Amino acid sequence: MRQPAREDALDPSTSADSRAARCLRILRIAAFAAVLPAASPAQDRDAQAAPEAAQATAHEEAPADARQYPALNEIVVSDERGVPLAYPGGRDQVDEETLETYVDGTAGTLLRRLPGVYVLPENGNDARIHVGLRGNDPRRSALTALLVDGIPVAEAPYGNTDVDGLPIALERIWKVDVIRGGASVRYGPNAAGGVVNFITEPIPDDTLVRFGTRFGSNDDGAVWTTAGGTWDRLGVLATGVYKQGDGFRDRSDYEIADGSVKFAYALSERETLSGSVSRFDEPKSHQAGGLTQAAYDKDPWQSLRFDNYFTLETDRYVVQYENRIDPVTDFQLLSWFQQGSRVLADVRPVVAPFTEHRVQNSGFSSAALEARYAWETEAAGATHHFYHSARYLMETNDVLYVRSPLPSGPITTPHELDADFKGHAFSVFNEKA
């Protein structure tokens, strides 16, 4: 026996079944209108009027919250956010709204959700992140260009492309742009597998003051604040992040402090002078290391590595001049400098008993001057976006290995590197839309 209709049948909070039934009625009306025969002008007029009447009826019958959805004759293929469909290769973009849903505050968790991206974690935070795209080896992100606002984060972008540390906290990231596939022509070295560009928040037009915090298990937590705005021709944005945690295993605690100040000054309606200063400091993050099956079965939370740790500090300075010549032509002159140090300590071999304690010390710096020119043209029925760039770069990378036998013995320095590199590069890149 049919149950009597409920009074809340048209209420937006009703069950999914009732909403599905209403959608089915709408689809039946539209389908019936679409197949009406066109045997006469009167029938043509009726056939044209039927979908309009069906849509009007559907709009009247649909609940208020359902009227925001597309009409039946619309096909939505993409939001203005998300995947840029005009790009000729595989590409994904993650916006600020999506970033806020990753409450653990790690870039590794975010990147794992993207297609074609493989992340190999080395500890419980982003201190030593390894990223591979489309099946490429993720170790040290050697085949993936990791960028912050388009600038490489590698210690020596040309001489030592391995990325041993990611010098930015997720809380300071506003957007992530991931390009899968070879992009070395446009983005420089170690982009054979693709590019991951971490984009920081732009300077707001209005005055902004924001504070955020996050706390979780194992004393994991973070606090961050952002303040800035634009006044007449000058815009400023300052951001600071502090995060720490004990980790879910023994000897996996970490601490990170990250901050930046950005500015932009409008020289004219078309010309802008901008820049940023940032510092990332990870004083000492312990690394729990792996376990044998027997050790895991005994205690999966333990760590057998008594003195494995990682430290990283990086200072970055950027100055940029931009001239928007016309709506499709842009010129940029960019100068950047970064310097820092890194220490990695671990015990060897990988499985106990350990016979050696190794410390790898690295000091690095790099500076570049780069000119970029972008323009568009129409040819062969398509729009072509051309990008030209020229870069001159100087970098240094000093590495010293120190090894100490366990439990005691003479200290040795089996490897020492003092590298200086100077290079220049030029590229022409075309994207067809």
C-alpha cells in the first residue's frame, strides 16, 4: 500500500531518494520535449516551446537550493579553478580553499591526492620530502623541479639538483601548480619529470589581518598569522608560521619556523616593482628510521636510530620589475638570491648493529638574474602563447662528510666538496591554446 506523501517532500533537507525522484521527473519532461516530431511549423513551435516550458516548470517545482545548479541544456566541463583545460599537457592546480581541507598541515599529504604524483616520505613532516611525477624516481626529487613562486628551492639548482629539504611551511602556501611531463625547456634543470610550484599568497587590495591555529595528537600543532594590505601605490604582506610536534613514533619530533615579507610598488599603471624576503628555519628534526619485521612486531612505535636528525635554514631574497606592455604582452626582470645550510646525521648500516655515525654538512648559495618576455599571436586558427627567458646564475655548494666509528674510534672526513658554478641559459617556449 502506498504511503501518504510527507509534508516535507519539497523541503531541501529531505532524503536523497526524494531529490533523485524530482530530478528524474525533470529529465523525463526534458526528454519528452526533445523528441517531439517536427512534422509542421506548428509542431516546430511546440517543440521549441516545450523545453522552455519544461525548464520553467522544473524551476518552479525545484526547491530553492536546487535552483543554483546548471540548467539541463548546459554542460559544465570545468570550474575556473582546478584543472586549466587550455594547457597542452597534464596539469593540476590546488587552490586555497582546497588547501584548507588538509588539516594535518603537510605538503606530502596534499601532493599524494594529485594524479600522477608519487611522494616518498622520510619522516613525519615535510622536512625531507621526495616527489616523483609519472613514475619517475622520487628520491631527493631529482627529476622534479620544486619551486616557490617560480624560483628553484634546490641548494644548487644547476650543480646539485637534489632537493634535501623543502624550505616552506604548508600554512604559507596559497596555491599549488603541478605540471606532469618534461618541462625543462621553460622551467630549467631537473624538470624532466615535471614541476611542482608552491605559490604564496598575493598581496591583498584591502587591509587583512588573519590568525590561525591547529592542534592534534602527539603534541602536534601550528600557529600562523598574516597581515597586510595595499595603501595607494604600496602593498605589503607579512606572514609567519611556527609548527612543532613529537611525531607518532619515538625520536620523530620536529620544529619549524617560517616567515616572509612581500612588497609591491606601482611605478605607473603598467609598471610594478615588487620583492620578498623570507627565512625558513628547522633547527633539529629527528628521524625515526625504519624497522626490521622483528622490531616492528615487538614495538611498532619504537626507533632504533639513537641520533638521526636533520636541520635546514634558508634565506631567500627576490626583487622583480614587471612591465605589462599590453593585455597580451609582458616583460619581467627578476633577480633572486638564496643562501643556507643543511646538516644530515644518521647511523650506518641501515640495519643494526650500527657501526658508524655519519654527519653530512652542506653550505650553499645561489644568485640569478633573469629576463622573461611573454606575448601572444594568432596563427593557423589557434592562439599561440610564446615565452622567452634568459638567465645568468652563480652558485656555490660546499659539502663535508664526517664519519665516527661506533662505539668509538678516530673521526674521518672521507668526502669534501667545494663547488662553484656559473652558467647561463636561454629558452623559447610555445603553448598553443
